[in-house]
Amino acid sequence: MTDASTEMSVDMGVDLGRGLRLANPVGLASGTAGFGFELAELIDLDRVGALYTKGTTRLARAGNAPPRVAETAGGMLNSIGLQNPGVEHVAHEYAPRFAQWTCAVVVNVAGASVAEYVDCVRILDAAPGVDGYELNISCPNITHGLDLGRDPQEAARVTAAVRAVTGRCVIVKLSPNVTDIAAVAVAVESAGADAVSAVNTFVGMKIHRHLRRPVLPRSGTGGLSGPAIKPLALAAVAAVRQVVRIPVIGVGGISDAGDAVDFLVAGADAVQVGTATFADPVAAVHIVDGLREYLADAGVSGPRELRWLPERDAERQP
């Protein structure tokens, strides 16, 4: 255990760009904490660094037909379908409430076209309480939800269009369901992204053995999250870290402080906690406390000092 004086020397802050500085690197992942209001009844949201809201679209969406979630070994599948009240409602009804929190609020924005992303950001840009945007170009459970995120040129096009209409922080959420995630990361950095989130969920399927059909309706697939994807997400973070200079936010299977440390070592500047919140609403707060203690015990002044540097390992080889 650390003494109080040692803990005070740890700076948990993370700068994501454009003036968006998180008090600590732990955030609540999009889609797992809604817009924060229900979770705020259970935990102190100001204990986490950021809330990444549920995906927000130009018009309200009812989402996909149930069943929309399915438990799997080491994780879960979801096919929610971006259910949300629409950007006008978020900007006028939710954003003023966001302004009452100390934690950063990053609105996750989704759309079927570049114009829809731009419209959403323009509307939100006039609202209080919004600190930045996470562009969801990688949702696997809506029609054409992966199209923009699979093509580096298309990913850059939507990033540049949004960058042109806002001075707030723009984060691009990368899809793991691609041949080369590093190429997409480079493209969006060049187009003006301030940071990237890596990664969104993996496309997966679960079969109802007795009915001999997929458990989830529509296409039969959904987004796989939870501990099962952590090794894959770590590899993606490391690959992205090697090719971009902007901050990387690690996402995928983080359940405790040790998992968060692993992502910081792999190259993440911050992390998001998702599926673990369903099992324990206080998980993210516990991770903040555990990470602070780990950093103090390790004798480092901040999260970035944990980063693995491959070139340093090469220098140590005899």
C-alpha cells in the first residue's frame, strides 16, 4: 500500500486534444451507460474521467427487434441497433444536464452518411455540457454500419467533414472488423482526428441449438464485447499506437485495474469500461482507484509512463 504523500504525486490527468483534459483515464464506454442519468443514481459519475454517451443519430431510432443481447463465453453479443431519442432531444434536453457534471461528456455520433454526422455535430455544437464527439463509424449491428469504418478514404472523409464544423475534440471509434486497422487510424489522423478509440465490438454469432437458428434476429450477428475480446483489442491498440501520434483510447474487455494497466502498457492513453458495468455498475470507479494505487506503487507519475516501447526492448537485446 502507498502512503498519502506518494499518492498525491500521481497525476492521473489525460489530454485528448482541443482542450479536452480528463481528470483520469477511465471512461464509461458508449452504449453501456446510456446517457448517464440512470447510472448517476448508482455511482458518482464525477469519479470517472469521461462518459462516452450512447450512439446519437440525426433522427430518433427505435433500435432492432428483441432479443437484442445474448450471453457468450467470456462476453456478450448485442444488436441494439442504436436506439436513441435523436440529436435534437440530446442537444436540448440532455446536454444542459451534462453541464452539471464534472466528468467530461463525449457524445457518440452515428449516421448513414457523412451529411448526417455533420448535421449531428452542428446541432450539438450549440449545446452546453458537450466536451467532444466520438464518431461511431464502426457499428456492427445496423445496416451499413461498418461501411465508413472499413475504408480509410471514407473514414477520412467523414472525419474531415466533422473537423470542418467544430472546434471541439473529435475522436474516431475504429472498427476491428477490417484488414488493416492501422491504415484507417493513419487516415483519420491525417484528416484531423484528435484521438481514436480502439476498438469497437467484433462481429459474432450465437446459435440456438434446439431451434437451429441464430439467437439474435435480423442478420443473426451482433457485436461481441467483454473479456473474450481483450487480447484482440490489445493487439489492435498496439498496432495503432505504432502508426499515430494522437491519443489512443483502449476499449475491449476491461474488467479491473489490471486490465486497464495492460492497455496503457500496450499504448493506450486512456481506456473505456463497457461490459463490466453491466455486471457491476461501480466497476469503472473501482478501476480508477485501483489504477491510481498501481501507479503509486510502481513509482511512476502518470499513466503514460507505463507504455511499452518496442525499440527500448530491442536496445536491451544482447
